[in-house]
Amino acid sequence: MELTIEEVRKIAALARLRLKPEEEAVFVGQLGKIVGYIDQLQRYETGSESDAALAVREADREAEDIPHECLPRDQFLANAPAAMDGFLLVPEVKKTGGEVVDE
């Protein structure tokens, strides 16, 4: 689908973008291709699902939440960047004057 420069300018304004004239020209083609692809997807018939799509939906619906053993602590901590006394160490985060500081 072909877009006009005016349509690209409206899209840029909605996205709060400031585009140079040469950028607008580039976006006319690029956004036109994107809109064309979206039009293609909308034409795809979704009323009758394929057997594969139905099988996936059925599998999702029937999947059970089965509890499993936790990952052993030593194995978990072996992959951690830092640990102490069996616990995972993370950087301290402080809030100072309305700003979060990572230490």
C-alpha cells in the first residue's frame, strides 16, 4: 500500500517524532510495506482454524500444572555471579533524592 508524505507526517506526529524531509521519503516506502503486510494478514481467513491450530489450542487448554522438584540450591548457586551463606547476592539498590542508585 502506498502512503503519502502527509500520512507519514501524521504518523510521525502521533509518535512524537521529528523527521527530516529525506527521512519522510524513506519512511513512505518502509511504512507502506508494513501497512501492506498488515492488510495481507487481515485478509487471512480466521473463521475456520486449521487442524494444527486447533490441536495447539486443545493442548494449551488441557495442559496441567504439575509440580516438580526445585533446582538443587548448590546447582543454582553454581551459576550465580555471587553467593554468600547459601543465598544469591544481588547489588544493593538505594533511593536517594528521588533517584534510584545501583551500587
